[in-house]
Amino acid sequence: MALAGRRGLRSYLSGQDIALGVIAIPLLTAISFGLAAVAGRPGYGFLGMAVDLAALGAALAMSKIFTVVLSYPMDKRAGSPMRQASQGYGSYGLGGVLGTVACVAVAAIPVIVALLLTNSDPSVVRLPVLVPCAAAASAAEDRLPELCQVAARSKL
Amino acid sequence: MTALAPAGRGRARDPGLLGRAPGTALLRLALLAAIIAALGWLWIRSLGRALVTADTSTQSSRIRGRALPLARYGLRGAVAMRFWIYQRREPESLIFWGLTAVIMVAVSISSILGPVKHPALLLMSAVFAPPSSGFSTPTRSA
């Protein structure tokens, strides 16, 4: 697919985010609630969902940044249905995943701190506020690539 | 003899994990075997579909005689729809989504099975699952 300019690239990445979000949000939410239920603390499902949303937004934002900064060619080889990094680019994929994990862990800290600070508040008040705030944080994190672009172009 | 007696009794009475709860241990083994069998079945099914089925997906719109459902929303909609199809079709994508679930369970397993149900482990699983998924691979959109 040919991408004409910056707007095309932005639309392309946003389209991917929509498809991934449609799958990831229900999946991660269901797993979080399932794990919390199995652990005997169903209420933790809401907390897990809040962290899921924040981490998802950060992961999508970081994947966009790495897509632009650290993209590399892949090819299909005989005997495997999986695409693999072309020769000489093996470390790029691992670096992208590890970089994303590290950045997401940092980006999720505010949500985790918010969970800890509101630990003593009643769940009826706490959860309806935390989950939308985490969703808002997720949406805000999605602007991270543009902020990075602005920061890179700024002159100090 | 009296000093050694409690230890001796303790050793004699320790039946090991299987002796303590054979039903639970067998249940865990059966659960693990069922999970492995299910993942293996999914893997074989995905491979079979990828390797044997004729790939006509790139012409699917032409064959159906209509555009992709979200194509009217421009490039963003077309990419979203096409990427949605890829997520269902590619074995690589299915594996990554399965991996996401496995990572979440693995990170929080001690919180589930252990005596101390600490919420931090459940939250950690939520942190580490999204970036470990396939979409963190930069080449997805390269």
C-alpha cells in the first residue's frame, strides 16, 4: 500500500490501532476479570482493566514510534508460515519489544500510583472514576508519537 | 530416641504432594494437558489453513463484488478493516494474541495459586501483556 505523505501514514497507523483496540480491549478486560475471579477477588478485575487500558494506549503509541524509527524488512521463508526479520535485522524485533515493555512499564506508573493512593476509598466511588480516567490516559498516550515529533523538532 | 521421635514421625507422615492431595494434583495435570492439547490443536489448525488453503484473500473484495465495509471512511477505515482480516487469518497474529493471555496468566499465577492474593501481581500482568503482544512488533506497519 502506497502512503502519500505524513497524513497517509497517520491514517494507516490509526487504522491499525482501531483494529487492534477492537480485539485487545475486550480480550484484556475478559482476562483481567477472569484472573481476578479465579484469585477470589472479583473487584480487582476493574483495577486490572484500568491498568490494561493505560498499558494498551502506551503500547500502541510506542509501537507507532518504533514503526517509524526502527522499521525493518521481513520476509516469509520456506517451511514456516511465520514472517521473519530479514537477515541482519534480527535484533530489531527484540529491541522493539523490549523497548516497548520498558516504556509501557514507565507509562503505567501514574495509573498504578492512582490505584494505590485511592486504596482506602470506597469502591463505589473509586472504580467509576479510575476506569474512565485510565481510558482517557490511554487516549492521551496515543498522542505520544506526535509529542515526540514536536520535541524532536523543537530548538532549545 | 525421644528427641528424634518427632522428626521421625514427621518424615514418616509426609506423603508428598501427590499423597496429600492426589485429586488436586491430577486435576492440575489434567488442566495443563488440556491447555497444551488445545494450543496444539489451534496451532495445527492454523498451520493447516495457512499452508493448504489457496490464498484468495487479496482478491476477496473483487470476488464478492463489493468494497470493504469500512472503506468509505477513507484510508483509516480501509486499513482497519484489512488489518482486522489479517488478525483473524494470520497464524502469527493468533499466536501473539494467545501469547498475551498466557503472559497474563503466567505473571499472576502466584497470586492465583498462592496463599497471599496480592493485587500487585494481577496488575503487573495487565502491564506486561499489551506490549508483549504482536502489535509491539514495529514491522507490523512497516
